[in-house]
Amino acid sequence: MVRKTLFKLILSIITLLIIIYLYGAISYYHKIKAFDERIMIGDDEIFVRELLGIPDYYDDNYPFQLEVGKENEGRTAYGVLYVYHGGKYLQDDMILIFDHQTRKLVKKSKGLSIHLIE
């Protein structure tokens, strides 16, 4: 009797954990879809946070290289780095960099973000 009850409890806990994981994976998939289709270079930081939510990693003083073709080519600027980790859902991380003064999106990419956070 005790074994049967314990087995049901363990099975219920495992089922609950699977449901929570699937909810997170589906939620992250919708973030990826918004990242790919709705978020564009030049969008406001507030708009991006409304679509994607609070980032998993945030750096307010992140150095990055300015794009080729601008008057300040090759110059290092400082911006705001947002990283949304997708590794736990077997997805790429979403990386966004905003200009420090204007709070407009300057760069966006997907990939492994470990080298950015060190």
C-alpha cells in the first residue's frame, strides 16, 4: 500500500516537472519567434522588454565595436547588453545590444553567449 502511494506521488511530481518544462520551452519558442519577426534594429529598449520580458543577463556597461560604414568605424562604444538564455530548452541564446544614450537596438544575434558574460 505504501509503495503504491509513493509510486503515485513520484509519478505526479515527474508529470508536474515535465509540464513546467514544456511551458517554459513553449514560452521561449514564442520569444524566439518575436525576436526573429518583430524585433528590428532601431527598436526601443522598452518595446523589446515588452515582447521578451526581463533578460536572464543584463550588463549596463558592455563594450562593443561600432558597425562598418559609420563615421566612427572601429571605435569601441558602450551599450546595454541583454541575454536571454535558451540552453535549458536546447535553443540558441538571444543576444541584444542597445546604444547607451538612445536606448535603441544596435545589434541582435543568436548564439552561445558564454564568451560575452566572462
